[in-house]
Amino acid sequence: MTLDELTKELNELGIPPKWLSVNGPDSFGANVIHYEYNNMWRVYHIVDYGTLVYDEWFGNFEDALAYTYQQALKAAPHYSR
């Protein structure tokens, strides 16, 4: 999955664009994909001033995107068009 494909899928699920942040900004309610040191991608979701719902690490961007898509599927019922 590419970032463009993920963005399209999020739109089709009715998830607002601000739900996803790639390399910042880290805003309240955002699902963040961030490139960290040692060629690792970190995926986390901020719910309250530094409180994370999940915090996972991946060795490549594609795996981080796939995980983010799975989280989007879980979040989709909370958004309505």
C-alpha cells in the first residue's frame, strides 16, 4: 500500500484528513506515522496530551501504512458522513 492509496481508502471510509499525520504535526486525535532513527517507522495515536492508544514500530514504510489502514478500519464506525 502506498500513502496515496491509504489516503484514498481513508476518504472512502469517511475518516477526515486530519486523522492521519505523516512526520508531523503530532496533534490531538491524530494517527501519526513518524520516521525515527535506525530506519524505523513509528505509528501511534494520540488521545490526550501525550497519552497514546497504541505505539508500534516497523522496519519499512509499507508495513507502517498497512498497520495504519487496519487501525482506520477499527476507527471508521466512529465517523459518519
